[in-house]
Amino acid sequence: MTQQIDGSQARRSGLNDYDKAVETYEPVLGLETHIELDTRTKMFCGCSTTFGAEPNTQTCPVCLALPGALPVANKAAIEATIKIGLALNCHIAEWTRFARKNYFYPDMPKNFQTSQYEEPLCENGYVDVVVDGKEYRVEIERVHLEEDTGKTLHVGGATGRIHGATESLVDYNRAGIPLVEIVTKPVPGTGALAPEVAKAYTAELRDIVRSLGVSDVRMEQGSLRCDVNLSLNLPGEEWGTRTETKNVNSLRSVERAVRYEVRRQSALLDAGERIFQETRHFQETTGETRAGRSKEEATDYRYFPEPDLAVMEPSREWVEELRATLPELPRKRRERLQAEWSLGDKEMQSVVNADAVDLIQATVDAGTTPSGAVKWWLGELSRRANESGEELAALAITPKQVAELQGMVDDGRLNDKLARQVIDGVLAGEGDPADVAAKRGLEVVSDTGALEVAVEEAIAANPAVADKIRGGTHAAAGVLIGAVMKATKGQADAGTVRKIILDKLS
């Protein structure tokens, strides 16, 4: 039996520095994305698909695979899949059918998955993404329709995985939910930007599907799951053996998984070790991947046509009717918003890279200016997200609250320094910006009487500076302004303080 190499053996060789690895090897990406469709009922039966129901309450003889139960395909799911294919520039098949994919898991009651194999519903599309000012075309091999499996819960252990668990429970509510799988062709030529290209593609795909209204594509709930394939080869040589990191559940983790696999595989290759074709599991806490099982080939699944379902023959008229219903797609929307927000190409790309387009649009819709929304989401809030390792949208602050915060700045009730302290309170769950400012006493001091007293004290403490201002060196007022700001704990309005100082000393 061939011994497989996992992360611990790579560490004995030493994980390579990423920059060193991509100087030596060329990464080749491949991404398989599973998207749960937002239909009311399952793929082949009438059971509800509502998320969060009590375990095993949304099942029937069909999705439990009881003897004699026969499937009926969900037309809404087929329409949604065709829309996804059209939005991804795919050719829509004129003749297609379902197939049985045979493998044995306890959370799959039929012991096969109804999927598609040689005749996918959509194929040969592409998605263009821009990373670091360069456009990359990610070609789509296929978009096919299948059913999801159930969910196995391993309990009694420390990790939630089967190792160390005392028992396993199966919830079949998810079994049979319509699932679209989108498979890319191999993506060479990304070089050192492979992690960023993988992240950008996944984000673009998520945004496209969300714009179609066919899925909520919430990675944290599992309605979008990404399998990351990666191989390395020396320049000019054949592509290497790929690994597949399964069920990566955030954009940040997609990037981290690619980066880690480049470092791990390059270390093994440098040490003269082989890379084995296997599935791996991404560890959110450490950013590592760990070996799972050897990766099957298509022949291992023993595909054959599903005898209980008729073939599908989408008419060209139907396809064009669905094409006519497509909304404004994300790329066109970004171009429109860039013009409306008066942003340059680099600034707009920063918005896209931060995954902040929807957040900024919602903040503008809540009543603030584009420049105000961009300032907070790309500045202070992006910094907080990076520090905590969270997605920007996962921060405990809403676009409405950001709009309220900027409104308080615009009204002179807060300056940017005080606003950052208000953000502390909002993120800590202390309430909306106005509530936090009131509770913490953070609003700008606008009482001119109090400011005049503070200015007099600053003048008295800095007579030499005051003499310079009297002599016409108005730039020296900055020293006195700083003293007043210190005395008022940053709550004085700098413009008002400057005016008072010059009125007194000019």
C-alpha cells in the first residue's frame, strides 16, 4: 500500500516560504463549487428545503430512498441551473440526462447520488476576474445539476470529526436539496497570484449567483462550498499531481488553502517526495490542510444513466426566454457604481478586493455619501476585519450604522478620532452610534464658552507660541490646537478652536 504524505511530514521537510515556492514552481488551479439552490422544495420530491428545521423532519419516501418511491425532477431547479449557465457564458445542452454516481456514505440514503456525468446541462463557459490590475479568464468546464447529501454529526469528541467521537448522528433534511456543481478547467498562468485569483473567482461566482436570485450563497451556512484543487510543476514540465481541499467555507479560507498547499507541496517536491492525489481538509484555526482519503477517479463511481428520470431537452425558445430574464450582472453593476461613486479604477478594485461593493451600496442607500461609505469600509473597518481574521461583512456593524456614524461626522457631532471610538462600542454590542456616543460621552464639544476657557489655558501654558501667532506666524496655532485637543480628550472641534485662537491673538 502506498504511503500518503500529510502536513506533518511536510513540516519535517520544512514548509517552504511562499515567495520561494512560486519562484521555483508554477501553480495550476482548479475549483469545484457546489451551490445549494433556493427552491421551495427538494430536487426530486416535494419536501421543504427550509434551513434550520429540526433534524429529519423534512423527509419523505423519495428522499429517504424507500422501496418503490420514484423521483420527479424540479423544474425550478432546472431553470435556475440554466440561468447560472447563461450568466457564466456557457453553452446550454439541447439534450441532457441524469446519471447515478455510486458511492457509499451513511448520509446518502440511496447509496448513490443522482447527478450528471457525460451530458451536463451547461458547459464551456468562462468568468473573467481582475487581480492586481491584470485580467484572468477562468474557463468553466461544466455546470451540472445534482442532489445534496444528508449531514452527519460526529458527537462526543473535541473536534466534531469522526476521530475521537463516541457516536454519529445523521440528519436527512439536506438529502435531496438541489445542488449545482460548477467545475473549472485547469487554470495555469496565475503564478504568485494563484491564491488571489482563486479568491477573486469564488467571489465573482458568488456575486453572479446571488444577482440571479437562485441561491443565498451563504458560505457560513454551507449553501456555497468550494473544493480547491492545486498542483505544482517546474516551468516547461507537465502539470503535477493535484490535491483537492474539500468544503472550504469562506473567501479568506480559499486564499489560505491555496497558499498553504503551494508551501506544503513545494516542500515535499524539494525533498524528493511524491504528491499523492488525495482529498484534504482545511483547518480554519491553523490555516493548514490535512490528509483525508485517496481521491477517486470517475471510473470508481460507476456512473450509468438514471433509469427513473426522463432525458431533458431544453428548447432554444425556453433558453432564450430565460436569458431575457437575467438581471444586471455584477461586472456591469460595478462599472455603473464606479461611475456613480466617482471612483478611479484602482480605488474601485480595492473595493472589489475587500468584498465591499454590497456593503458600500447598502451604506449609500442608508443615507450617506459614497466617499463617506468608502472611507469607513476600506479604512478603519477593513483594518478591524484583518486584525480579527474575519470577512468584512461578518463584522458586528451594519451599513445603516455606518451611515449613521458618517452622518454624525458630517453634522460636526463627531470627528474621525471620536468616530473610531464609537466603532469600538458598536462592535462591542453597545448599540447604535448615537447611543454609544451618548453613553461614552464622545460627542464633539461645541460649547464655545468651554472651548474659550481651554484656549485661554493653552495660551497661558505656551506664551512663546502665542507671541509667534501675534507676530503673524499663524501656522504655530497648531501647537495650541493640539494642547486644547489633549485637554478635551480629542472632543474639541479643531476648526472652531483655530478660529478662537486666531481671534484672540491676531
